[in-house]
Amino acid sequence: MGVGASKLNRLIGSRRIKGFGIPPLTPKGYVPVSVGVNDDTRRFIVHTTTLRDADFLEMLCKSAEEYGFCNEGILRIPYEAKDFEEWIMRSAKRKIIRVN
């Protein structure tokens, strides 16, 4: 059913999205997230277990207030990107990868 990841990569023509330098597919068990306000936004790949963390849930509620629940595309969180990265560093057990 559907197109497999390797076949999709061949159809795209490379293993990376041009201009972004990131793999075109998010790994299984992860969610792409864009964090930031104004022009300072950074992209992360967050493990699904992080979605139940109390601090992260608070950020998601703030996101729902800002963008609503019908937001298309990547999950956007209106939070200072630098503060989000510091939050990640304080809790090294979380599986979060900075993309750019």
C-alpha cells in the first residue's frame, strides 16, 4: 500500500530536500515541530513520548490558542526557540532532535 520511503526518495531524486538539508521523511515515532516567534524559528523532530510531558502540553495549549486546531502542515509552537532549546538541554532524556 502506498509508496515506500526508499521508492519515494528515488522519485524525489535525492535523500535530502533541496534548500533545507533535511531528510524528506520524519522518522517513525517522531513529530516535526517548528518553534519560535517572529523571525527566530527553529525546526525540531520530537519523539511522540514527549507529547505527554506537562511542559510540552502547556506549549501545545498555547499553540492551540494562537493558531487554532485546524492548522495545516508542521506543528507550530509560539515559544522562544532559545528557551525551548534550553528546556531540551535541561532534560536530556527527551528524544528531540534539532533540524536546523
